[in-house]
Amino acid sequence: MVDQALTREILKDRGFSGFVPFSKLNEVGVPLGAGVYVVMRPDPSDPVFLPRSPAGHFKGRDPSVPHDSLADAWVGEAMVLYVGKATTGKSGRRGLRKRLDEYRRHGVGEAVGHWGGRYVWQLADSDSLLVGWLPTPERDPGEVEALLIAEFIGVHGKRPFANRNRGRLIK
């Protein structure tokens, strides 16, 4: 089955932009405000999982996951690997730019608090993954995240590879 729900083209039609490698995030204008983001793998080949994650050990915790857990979570034909959200926080100083920078820094080994989505760093080709984002100034990013994950589950029968929960429950 080809990913019918969340292709790059459909996400662009919905207002997502970016679709750049993590290494280029500092070179593009990632928005400051709240929003959602996706991590995509453009290569449809079978993944190769690294035995150890290169991601940072936040609070001393090893982000590595056993091969069997990664293989069980893999969603064969899906391009989207992870759906995340970024709020502005209590101070109003957080948002997409800060959250994605934390995710990028975690992936290159810094002890940064971005535990969600850590499975992507055990992909041998993680440097080729693309990040797209959608500002949500008029909507709760947690709700948009949960809706995207639910849409993905509706097509594939399980969560995106690196999402370990369904997002916040929608009332």
C-alpha cells in the first residue's frame, strides 16, 4: 500500500513547508510560533537500523532501542516517520524553531530533551530525512498533531514509526 494520507505533496497542499534535512534547519526560516512538524524519509527502500543510537543521553538515559522494537514499529510504505508538535510554552518563547533545533541537537549527540521521535536517529540514513512544518496560529498544535497521527493510523493501521503515542486525546 502506498501512503495515501500523508505524502509530501498532500502535506504541501495543506500548508506544510520546509522539507529540508535536519542539517539545514538553521539555514532556513523555520517559524517562531506554535505548529506541527513531520519527519519524512524519501527513500522507499527497506531501512537499516544502527545497533546504537547516536542521539544524546538526556538525563543519563540511553536513547538506543533494540532492533526488534525498531523493526516492529516500522511502517513499510509510509514516508512519514514522525509527527510532532511545538507549543509556544508559558513564556511564549518556544515554538517550531526552538523545538526543531532541540530535535536536531538531540540527534547529533547533545543531551537535549527531545525524547519523542528518537527512533529516527537509529536509521542509518537519518542524515537524509526531511523535516516539514505547519504553523498553527489559530489551532492547538496538540490537536493538529493528534489528528495527523489518527489519519496516519487510518491508512496504515498503526502509528508512524517514531511516534510512541497517539498524541493528546481529542475530546
